[in-house]
Amino acid sequence: MSGEIFYENIDKLDAMLDSRQISAVELATVFIDRKNAVDSKVGAFISSNEEELLANAEKSDKRRANGGKLSELDGIPVGLKDLLAVRGQKLTCASRMLENYVSPYTGTAMQKLEGAGALFWGRLNMDEFAMGSSCENSALQKTRNPWDLSRIPGGSSGGSAAAVSAGECAVSLGSDTGGSIRQPASLCGVVGMKPTYGLVSRFGLAAFASSLDQIGPFARSVKDAAIVLKHIAGYDRLDSTSVNVKIEDYPSKLSADSLKGKKIGVPKEYFASEGIDPEVRQIVEAAIKKCGELGAEIVEVSLPHTDLAIPVYYIIATAEASSNLARYDGIRYTHRSDKAKDVIDVYFKSRAEGFGEEVKRRIILGSYVLSSGYYDAYYLRAQKVRTLIRTDFEKAFESVDAILAPTSPTTAFKAGEKTSDPLAMYLSDIFTINVNLAGLPAISVPCGFASDGMPVGLQMIGRAFDESNLLSYAYAYECACDWNKRNPQL
Ligand code: GLN
């Protein structure tokens, strides 16, 4: 075995496993060694279990040897954001509140991956309860950007992005409520996809804002993301918002010609935004031009309510969070204060000690917008504007097949740069949040590097449940460039 196997795509790894060039146990060892070599710097993993990985790899080897390979993911080590439930594994949400919580069951998406033969390898850092854009809200540890260790990896799924970028796992899962897959993917130079709301079951995903949360893949290529998505998507009766649509074989539908003759929209409001870094804008504009050269007709579209997305999101998401996080009460599976004098005190002290600042800020804000007297003025109003945002997209998609935009307004910023200014942090998601509010699928693909050496991502937004075409457009762009072939030097 030579070269940097930990930077290979699933296709290649699967072929190597098939031809016995490498065994699953050897492959697992490659990732264990890689993690041991770099994770003290990157800090992506909250926990990992080498013995279990090796034991499962051995089982995978037996399956392949007996001609019983479960799928192209059989024997491939996968990382999980630490809010996805796997039976018998800790699930911390990067919070003191759940530091010692162990899942009694495995969530649907993870069960499907397991059924496909994928090997759970480690649990990855995140902003506490998925609230943040830099991973700095984790109560447990810091994660750094593999391209520059003085910078953040993005958030909230920062560990999932950094682990794939640094070659510590082949693919990973994260969750995206307002940009938490796409933004860190963009900042770490990997592919990240948020599926249509309802495509992937949320059963076993610790809830932040239930009407926005979706599980999705991080990968080193569009095809790898398509492979993972194919396996995790599908109807699930355990999630009442799961939608029963036909799941296509995304990887086999990918075509390098797919942009030919397609009409692609560019929202004028996104590029008029003051917050966008001029260099990021220039790189994204060049990527859009490239799509034009690949045969797409580029047209301007308008999403007039774009500037309302952030305020609407921070009303709806915090309202839902205040309700979802009420279950962490110190009585059942969470941290319990040992300073409490009576039962009421248990609630107050446990929550005061267990939650971090940002989580508390959101619970307070969410409780406020839902409280009687303010509900109509804030929550109800935000729901109405959410409908306007969705209608903007519906109108745009009457004339275009996909929409192109930046993923993040800037490249990865320095650690500590925005921690004291929550509003500045919130603006990191200015281009991703409205996609969640509209429930649409979107993917971030690497599209260049800024002069500071940091990666930039192109966001492609699709029609609801049009993952197959969206992945194909992203693939066509990726085939014409080699941005995703570059790797950080660690
Ligand atoms: N950064 C956004 C927030 O802080 C989005 C988080 C997410 O998608 N989970 O809420």
C-alpha cells in the first residue's frame, strides 16, 4: 500500500477492497493511523472506538470474501456528527448536558448505513446542540480548519467537515438546520449536501429546530456524496415528516454533460449583499461562468425576501429549540446538579450548569417569541414571511432548473474572531438559511481558493426532491475542475 489512501474516493476504495489490494481491516488501520497522526491538531473527533472499528472491519472482510458484499460502502469508515444516535454509543451534542448520555437505539439513517456495511468510526465535534457557525460553541473541545489551524472549520458540523477534509474518515454525516452542512463543507474544501426536507428520516437525530433539521453527507467528491445519500434517503414511518418519494440511484444518474441546455438562475440579491467578501464573489462568479461554458444558460433571478431570512430563522429556529430542549431537565437522561436543594432547584441548576451561553441565549429568545402577547408579533409573523421566502423560490423555479450562489460570504475566519459578536456569527449563514426555510435541497462544492489559501464553495440549490439532477449538475461542474483534488498539508 502506498500513497495517501485516506484521501481516496469511495469508488477507488471499493475497487481496492474488491480486488483484495487492501482489506477492510487494513483500510480501518489507515484511518486509525491518520487520526492518531493529525487529530491532536485538528480536533475533529470527540470519541472513537478503534477496537470496534477493527472488529467490524473483520466482519466486512468476511462478507466480501464470501461474495456477500452489502454495498459499495461495505468496509468504509464513516464519521458521525455527535448528535446522531447509535445504540450503545455516547451522544453528547457537544454539551455538558449530555456528556454521559448513551443512546439506547440507532437512528434510521445510521441503521441504513450499517445495513449497507459502512463502519462507524467516530463521533465528531459540533457546536453545542448544532447552534453556531464555527464549532466554537462546543462545550467539549476545539476543532480547527485542516487548511489553516489558526482558523475555524465552520459550523455547526465542523468536526464532520474537518474529519473528511483531513482524511480522518472517508465520508461523514452531519445535520443542516440553517447551513450547518454546506457552510463547514465550503470552509473546509469538501462536498456537503443538505437534502430536501423529508427525504432523510430525522429519527435518531437530536432535534434542534424540527421544521428545518435535515441529515446529509460530507464527502470528498459529488459521487461519494451521492452514494451516501442513496443509502440514507427514504421513507420512514418513525418520522412523521418523512416523505414517501421514489429514491433514485443517484450515483448512476450522474452525467458530466448534465448542465448542457439547462437554465440556471443567479439571484441578484445574493450578489448585491454587502457582507460578501469581494474575492469570494469573484471566485463564485468564475464558477458560474464555468457552468455557462459547460452548456448552461445563466439567467438572473430574483429572491426578493432574501434579506428577511436571518431574522425569520432566528425566530422560528429559537422557538422550536426552546421547545425541543425543554426535555433536558436534569430529571431524566441529562446532567443533574448536585447543588440543588429541592425539585424546582434541580431544573434550574441543572439547566444553568448543563447548557452553554449560546444555547441559553436561544432558549430565552425562543421562549420570548412564543410567549403570549408576543406570539402574534414575532412567531406568527415569521411563519408568514417564511411562506413568502418559499414562494420566491417557487417562482424562480418556474423558469430555471437550479440556482447558483455562494455558500458562505467569506472564507474560514480566525478562531476567536467572532465569538464575542453573536450577530456577526449569525451572518455566516446569510446564503444558506433561506434554503432551509424553503425546505429545498442544496449542495456545496469546492470552487476555488482565495489568496489566503482557504477554500471557497459554490452552492447549487435545486427543486424539492430533485436531488438526482442537482447532484448531476454538481458532478458536471466538478468534472470540469480539479478543486476537490487538492488536499490540506497537515
Ligand atoms: N449556524 C446556524 C445556527 O447557528 C445554523 C445551524 C445549523 O444549521 N445547525 O443556527
